[in-house]
Amino acid sequence: MKDRKDKPRGPILAAGGIVLRGGRKPQIAVVRLRKLGAWVLPKGKLAADEDAITAARREVLEETGHRVTIHEFLGTLAYETSRRPKVVQFWRMQAIGEPVRDLMRDVTAVEWLSLEDAIGRLTHLREQVFLEQVGPMALKSAERSARRAAAGERSVRSLVERTPSAALAAIREPLQPSVPIAGPDRAGPNADGRAGPVLPAHTITPSMAAARTEPPREQESAGIRRLAQKTWVWFRHATLTFRPRLD
């Protein structure tokens, strides 16, 4: 029995996030644990066969009620608890919208505070020091992301303002159901109404049919429309923040 008790055990692995909310002046989430009423950063232990990012996302959802996007890795906090080392990895996260679930039973409250207030609210000195180090980096990264998103939005808005109204209407045009025209099993009518010769088979949309008879000016608008559509796809990819797909 003595040998079993003295056998060294591996570290406790955990993960969490520096969770931000808001735009120009982001706030940071801190949560209050039911046990001892301690205020801490949202985090928790990895489940069996769970990777750190998945655990971080799950723990933040359970402790803050928010879904999040996950961004750059911020650092590792290591300390000893229950006579075992504990290693916690943290990522910068951005809360999405409103809470989508109730807080887990072990958490009694969540507050969103400025960086200075969040540091002061934390119970443990180790987390205070850690947030002092990584908090400014998280805020600067969030600010850069917001600037890039705003710049991309302005670029697309400028393009849209320069795009002819006909092309804009085409961008918003919903997909039309396909309609068949004459094919191997379809004969086009002659002028007298009788069946004519068999034509090649195609399936086109009403918009495609109209495009075949577009004058040069309309064809130019169609080219602008395709450019605007490609630009919109680029804008969506450029402004969506990085979010590892581990769900």
C-alpha cells in the first residue's frame, strides 16, 4: 500500500480561455466557483481522449454559457494542487452573441470586466499575474482582428457602391428552378405547330436563357456581377475569425 501511495502520478491537464466580449472596449469573463466562492478564469480538466482546444471550448461554454470562436494560443499556467502538478493551456476567445445555456452547477456567477477590474477580481495570485501578462496581448490581437474586419467591410461596401444597380439586383437574385428545353426526346414545334426536328438537350435557368440574348452592355453587367459575387465570397472568408472546427 505504501508503494502505491508513493507512486508518482502525472500532471492534471486542463484548458481554458481569456474570453472577450464587445467591440471597441472588450471585457473579460471571470467566473465564481461554488466551492469557496473563488473568482477564476474559465477553465477545466480535459476529459478522457479529449484534446486541449475541445476541452477549452466545452469548459468555457459550461462556465460562461457562451459559444466562442477560438483564436491564438496565449500561454500555459502551471501550479500544484492536491499534491499534483496542474497544467492549464489558454487561448484567446471571442464570445458569440448571447448566452445559449445555463451555467454549470459548479459556477454561481459570471462577470464581464475590464482588464484591470478582472485582474483585481481574481482570487488566486497566480491567475492575477498570468492575466497581467497575457491580457494586453489578447486585447491587442482582438483590436487588430476588428480593424481587419472593418477594412474588409469597407472594401466590399465601396465595391457595391460602384457596381451598377442591374448587377446588384442580379447578386440578390434567388436561384431559379431549372426549366428544360428541347432535347433528344423533345421536338421543337414548326411554324405550323407540328413537331419539328430534334434539338440538343440542355437544362437552363431563366437567368441563363436571358443571358444568351443579352446585348453587350448587359454582358458587361454580368461580368461585374460575377466579380461582385467573388468579392463577397472573399469578404466572408477574410472577416470570419479563425475558428478550429473541432466540434
